[in-house]
Amino acid sequence: MSTAIKDIADNTPINTTAHSESAPDPHNGYRKYAIGGFSFERDEYFARIKSPTGTHVVDIENFLRSMMRDVAWGFFYGWVNFDEVIGTVNHYGSVDLYMGTYNSAYREAGTDYTERFDSQNLLACFKSMLKDWTNTGFDPFAAPLETGTARGPKNGNNDAAVDFQRELADRFVTLPGDSEIRTDERGFPVNRQFSDVSQEEPEIHAEPGFEGEIAAFNLFKYLSRSPVTWNPSIVSIVKNSAYCPTSEEHILPIDHGNDRVEWFIQLSDEISWRVGDKDSGAPRAVVTMKAGDVSCMPADIRHKGFSPKRSMLLVWENLTPGLEKRYESGELPPVPAEF
Amino acid sequence: MDEQTVFASIDNYTKGGVEITGKDEPWRYLFSNMFEVTSNSQPWERIVVAKNLEFTIEATRAEGESPWYTCAHDETALLMQGAMEVHFIKPGDTSALPPEDKEGAVRLSGEPQGAKMGHIVASRGHLTLLPAGAAYQFRADGLAMILIQSVLGDESIEKWAEICQH
Ligand SMILES: [Fe+2]
């Protein structure tokens, strides 16, 4: 019988051994990676992940897109399911890598496997893999219509794309010393699917002595110039309330199982969310959001977004430290309001 | 190709919704549409459309001049429809201000005494900082709609059963 999910969270020892990597494969040019009981290799089409309980084969482009988000977000909040089988759970300092642990069929068969790593070690392993396995011309942050392919034998790299850093405001974009607006000069051209979005900035009339105290900027322009998809920035913080807007196109490469409540505010266009049970993956709901729609994602589900046109989504997060423990213990209900 | 980015307004919105595919209930998604909410509210009412512990996002129908407000912490105002000005005053009499730990916006009885800090002229999509300790007033010539990032307070109105799919 496999271990109860709660015991995994509480009692797993942390593997602090660094990863290893092979020399480039003489045939396809890619390195192979290993950390703990897991190994990773890629060929021209697929990534192949092995654990002591089995092998999992996934499309290489989907795999790289998922890993890009996991790396860029430092394992994010809670569960980052690369697909229905593999993924990571963030314990903030340590992180679980799993195969089948949050899939009811694997768990029933006892073929699930989890190992806990020091976050920095697993991040180093993933970063190195991502750099080696990403070919020139493939940007894992881009929508499929905007980028080339990751398939085929080793062909250069794309470190500029893989090293992209999202912009995180400390208080509010445009305040002195804080994040800046996005412009052509800063390397943020208007995205092809937002060519009709107004580029006018607000007028700021500060009285002498109050420059830098009042502030405003065009958020829709900011989002129209986002060069990446499914990768939130932070534009304003009120205490622990963070506005994390993002531009979305095609499919969120991961299924996010949050360890706290998050909210979505659809600013433009439309996204459909496929929602499943966080532990088993069983289907629960489809949430279709059009411009002006507001919806929470309860703390007990996983969600994956589908955006047919590039759209503007305001993701709203609560940064209060330790929230994951308060939801896990049941102190906080999974839905943030009742009626 | 000229793209057609879809923004909505109080007079022109289409609502999505929650469809259940397994074990779940629609109310748990607290699904609403900010334009529908503000089409049914009075000017300057702050209807909570999103809440995460004490933090809120409040949808406000904006028409004409708002009361003056102040707040002990930052807030922000995202204009989702129309045009507006936001005027700021640094109150001179700090005893009239809410205590530092007071959460949410506080409505003032009128325009406060103090130094004019300036004003902002905003249109759709513009995000304005309402800095902690300043008094502010919204002015909208026509119909406008503002989303306010704040903390649950005296001005916040919760009416989930009325606004959410269930
Ligand atoms: Fe999420």
C-alpha cells in the first residue's frame, strides 16, 4: 500500500545530494541527468523520466514548457503537475519530485514514487537540463505560433529565452526605484495579438514636492507588451495582496494545484479552465471566463488554462507566509467566502 | 492582421460560467462578472468581487464625483471602463486620519484640509496607486467602472449570494 499523502508531506527525509549529468550523447547530442532515484533523458521527440517504479515518456516540447515554468517560478505555490503523472510540490526550502503520486490509478497500483530534494539542488538540475535540451529557435515561454520547434537532435541553445526574468514590483510599477513600464526601448514590443490595445499612458500632474508619491501606468499596455505566456509579473502590492497579471495564449503547460486560494480576473478575451481534484486528478469542473469575469480557484483543486487568443489575465495572490500550512491543517476552508 | 482584443463594459459584456464535470458545486468558484455587479449597484458602492482572507478586490460603479476617502495602507484603482480623474490631498490634520492599523478605505465627511498632491487623468486599463495616508477623490464625467485593490473595511460590501453563480 502506498503512503498516505499527508505522511508524505510531514515525514519525508530530504535528499541533499546534487544531480549528475552525462557527457553529450554521441548520437543525438543531449546530456542525461540523474538526481536521487530519478533519471532524465531526451531523444528527438520525447523526454523519458525513470523512477524506481517505472518510466514516463512525454512530448519534449510540452516537457520543456512545463519545466520552464517550474524553474522560472522557483517551484511556485504548491503542486506543479507537468502532466497527469509527474511534477513537483513546493515545501519552500525543499521540494518533492513525484511520479504518479497525485494520480489515483498509480496510487491504487502502488506504482507512485516521491522523493524530496533540497530546492536548490533540484533547481540546479532542472536549469541545467532546460539549457541543454532547449535548441536554438525554441522559446519555451512563447506560444506555439510564435516560436520554432524543440524537436530533433541537439542544435545550439536559447539561453536568452531560458534565462528570462519576470518583473516583480516591490510596491507599484513606476515608483522611484521600482519596476518600470514596458517600452520598445526596453525590448518589449507590442505583441501581434494586442496590436489594437491603446498605448497611451495616464497623465500624472504631481504638485511640487509630491513627485514620486502619486503614480499610475497603463496596465493594458504593459500586458500588451508581455513577451511571454503563462508567466505572471507583479505590478502592485498592498500588504500581502499581490496583483500578478499575465498574458496567456494556447495552453498553460502545467496543471497547477495550489496550496492556497488564488483568484482570476479576466481582463480581456477568454480563457477556459479545466479543473480537477488536487489529489486524484479526477475531473471536477470547467470554468469559462470572459472579459470582466471573476472566479476563485479553491485550495483543493488543480487547474489548467486554455486561451484561444492571447488574453490578459489578472492573477491575484495572497503572499502571507505560512498560508500553505493553514490550508493543509484545515484551519482555513478551501473556498474563501461562504453564502 | 488587425487583432480584435475583447474588453467588456457595463453595457456590453458576455458572462462565462462554471460547468460541473465531476464531484463539485458551482458556488465554490465564487464566479461573478464585475460589469454585471456594477450594473446593479449604486455609484461608489464598493462590492467585494474577490476576497482572500482580509484582502479584497472591490468593483465600483463610478459616475460624477465620489466622496473623499483615505486609507492607512496603499490601495490601487484599475479603470476597467470609461475615463476618470483621481485627485489627491495630503491631510494637514492627522488626527482626522484613521489609525495606522485601520484596514480598508475610510470615507471622509468632505474635502479635507491639506496640501494638494496633484491629480491623475486615467482611461481604460490604467492602474492608479492610492498611496497610504493620502485622501483621494474620483471624478468621472460619464459612466466608468473601477476595480479597487484593498483590504476589507467599512466601505466593503459583501453580497456573494446575489452576485455569484450557484
Ligand atoms: Fe494557478
